[in-house]
Amino acid sequence: MPADIIINAKNVVKTYDMGAVKVHALNGVDFELKKGEFVSIMGPSGSGKTTLLDVLSVLLRPTSGEVFINKKPISKMDDNELAKIRGKTIGFVFQTFNLINRLSAKENVMMPLWFQGVPKSDRENRAEKILFDVGLADRINHKPSELSGGQRQRVAVARALAVDPEIIVADEPTGNLDSVSGEQIMQLIKDLHKNGKTILMVTHEEELAQNAGRIVRLRDGKIVATDVVKKKEINVY
Ligand SMILES: Nc1ncnc2c1ncn2[C@@H]1O[C@H](COP(=O)(O)OP(=O)(O)O)[C@@H](O)[C@H]1O
Ligand SMILES: [Mg+2]
């Protein structure tokens, strides 16, 4: 395996067992994510995008097949080790923000640092700095209900960045936003990539997917195409 591969999935199958019914969400997926890459995952609703993200980010174990994180097979790790990897290596951004409503923006961003055992004053400094970086310096004490959708998603991005993870995983991060806020969040994600973060993003908007270097297309739990995105000329005015 080349040295710079962070996540590698081999013949991943995920079947949800609903008693009488079995749902075949992933039907043999091979996937590699290299350090510094930006990959979009596209596909119709129900094609397995979220399941694939969850398996790749070790939230879910596959029914069969193997996922390697930094070359280590997850089948050999217990749930504690997987939780540790999630906490340190991967930052999550969700379509529905998933912030804690009774906590301020700053406290939400401090939360993953608390799980990592970072002392309080360091947590506070780090949270304030990241909220400043995402353009929310004047909103650090606001609760999610006191913020716009775009601002909430900024807080969620800041929270994902708190532990300085290797990878940012985003599941339809602009899906609940108006087009202007969506563009701002997309710009933020592009900037993170420019600054060296590895990005894995699910979207069902082709235009957003084109921001990645590679687009993986899913259908019925299988990868049906992988497109390398040609970079447009950048006009400097
Ligand atoms: N927790 C679950 N239990 C049972 N079935 C599920 C679960 N999550 C997803 N599914 C089913 O698996 C398939 C893939 O779902 P999902 O990965 O959410 O697709 P997408 O994100 O592309 O819409 C769908 O048929 C969905 O109904
Ligand atoms: Mg989904």
C-alpha cells in the first residue's frame, strides 16, 4: 500500500439486518483516500453515500470486507480503539449541524477537546481561535438558536477542526443551507483543503462535487464511476 493512503476500503459490504428484511446498502466497494486529497461522493438518495462515509470514518463496521486506517485493519481493533481514531483523526460535519443547543458556540467547539483531555484554558483558547478563523469571532457566546443556518454550520466546521484532525468528513454540509450560506461553507471547505486537510464530502450537487479532485459515483451500493476533475483556469483580475 502506498505510504500516503489514509483510508483504504477493500470489498466492503454493509447489510442492515431489519429482521425479515435485509437492506444491502453497500455491495462490494473498494476505495482509497490519499493524504491531501479532496474527494466527493455522489449518487441518488438511498445509493449508500452516508453508509459509505460512516464505514470509511469507522462509525460503522462493515458486514464483510476490510477498512484500513493508516494501514491498520479495523477488524483487529476494539470499539475503544475505533472511538479513539474517530476522536483524533476525523472531524465530522453533518447536514443538520448536530450542535448541542444548550451550549454556546465556544462550548460546542470545546467539547471534542474535553474528550481528548485538553485542559480548560487551552480548550478555551483553541475554540476562540478557530471560531475567529471561521469568521465567528463576534458570535462565540451565542447559542445555536441565536445563529443563522450558515453560522451554525460554521460552528460545526470549527468543532470538526478543534482536534486538528487529518481528515474532514462532511455529509451534505450545504444541504440545509440557502445558496449564499452554502457557497460560504463550500469556500471554507476549499480553504481547509488548500491548507492541507484531506476532505471527504458527500453531496448531490454536481457543481459542489466539482470542487474536489475526484468524484466517486455510487449507485445501488456500488461505485459505478470515478471521475478525475479537470481544474479550471484561475482568472486573476
Ligand atoms: N440504520 C439503518 N438501518 C437500516 N437501513 C438503513 C440504515 N441506514 C440506511 N439504511 C438503508 O440503506 C440504504 C442506503 O442508505 P444511505 O447510506 O443513507 O444512502 P444515501 O446517503 O445515499 O441516501 C437505503 O436503502 C437506506 O434505507
Ligand atoms: Mg445520506
